[in-house]
Amino acid sequence: MGQRGQPKLDGMTLLRAGLAVATSAVLLVTMGCASPSANARSSDPAVASTATRTLPPTKGTFDYQLGGSYTPAKGVTVVTRDSTSTPAKGVYSICYVNGFQTQPGSSWPSNLILKNKAGKPIVDPGWPDERIIDISTAAKRTAASKRINTMTDSCAAKGFRAEEFDNLDSYSRSKGRLTLSKSIAFAKLLVKHTHAKGLAASQKNTGELGSRGKTSIGFDFVTTEECDVYSECGSFSKVYGTHVLDIEYTDDLRGTFAQVCARKDTPPQTILRDRDLTTPKSKAYVYQTC
């Protein structure tokens, strides 16, 4: 899911992360200042607050730990982990949720699973153990959102500060049964509840949203995969400014990672990871920042 034609990793897509650069005036639109720690607030100007929710700090580095939790390296201020995990201590923690497809092994009512003309569940071709959630009607969107909301509630209760919703682009794999507009309508429900719980909300990829991810749905920042490979970094930065977390992968770089970091559109918080997002105990583990 979400990982653009790559092998599946425990039902989760991979994010991009990296070195953050402090900015002097960080989206203070109606915002205060907050600390990059998981729960505390302070006067750090590199962290923006919107009402009761706090955006990720743009000072420090980012790590994406969907392949397993481990102690963040020195200088890491933002960590994303799966909703089944616990937040990393002392940093801004983002909770990963598969918002538009079912997680492997999860149980969903049959009427909330999208089906083809033959009545069979439609699955993500790249992630065959994930079924696409049926959000084709307002009633189904409401019912499905209530199920996803329980995950949001759990993320908030654990102490996560934000939530990333994956597979908003599932409509593109729905065999024409869903549309981007229906996905936007569903995303609005999810983000509304996320904000009500005091969490910030992250868009995941889906560059075709343009500014609508922020202005219509209400996403606060974006997590992207391989925006350099797909020449999308500038488009995401145009919408979200410095609040772009990007992951590039070792098996699909456009040149060297140094060249990636040198490009003018590369977000400051860009990291290089091994495709399976392994932990430091693995020989395959790779983690570099711009």
C-alpha cells in the first residue's frame, strides 16, 4: 500500500523523513509555539501550533519507524510509528493509520468493503491482503469513519501528537467505483475527528490534491515518499511550506543521495531509508539525512 510498486511491509506504507531546518517565522498564522517533545510545550520557534494541535518541528531530523520501533538517533525530533506501537519518548510522534484500506488481519463488515461487479472484494494490487474500504456513499463514509476514529482515539490516548492517513489515493485502484471527490469527502471526516482529539493531520502523497489537501480537507502537513524521484517536492512545498516530511529509498534514487539533497526543491526534512524500513539491528538498515 502506498509504496508505489514496492513490496509490502507489514501492511504499512513508507514515509519520507529528514533533516529539518529551523525557520524564523514558522506558519504562525493563528499559532503559538510548542516544544518538539511528545507532550510538553515550550517557546521553540521551529514548532507551530494551531489552536489545540501542534505541527511537527522543523528543527532537527525525522525518522520513519514502521518496520520496528527503536530509540531515535541524536538530533531526531520527529518520529512516525504504526498505530499499534507507542510514541517515541521525548520527540514529536506521528501515528500511522491505514485510513482508506483495511489492515491485514482486521475484520470489517462486508458492506463496508468495496466490491467489483461480480461481488468480490476489490484489493490493492500491490498489497493483496488489503481491501479497499467502500466510501461510495455518505452513509458508508460515516460508518467507515467511525471505525477509523477508534484508531485516532487510541493514537491520542497513547500520546501521539499527529496522525498520518495512508492510501487516500485508493480511488485510483477502485476499478472506477470511487472518485477523488469521494476520497476528499471521507478525508474531511477523518481530519475533523483528528483535530477534535487535539492531533494534527498529515496528508500522505496524493499530489493530485494540489492545495485542496490543506484548504479543503484541512491537512496540517504532508508526508511524502520519493517526491524527488517523481519530481513532486516543489508542488508539496508550495502548499505546505517547510512542513514536508520526505523519504527517499536506497533502491530507487535519482542519482546519489548527495545530489538529491543538493536539489533546490528537496525539502529540508528529507531522509534516505532502506526500502523495508528495518531497525539498526538489521544489516540492511540505512538512515541518512540531508
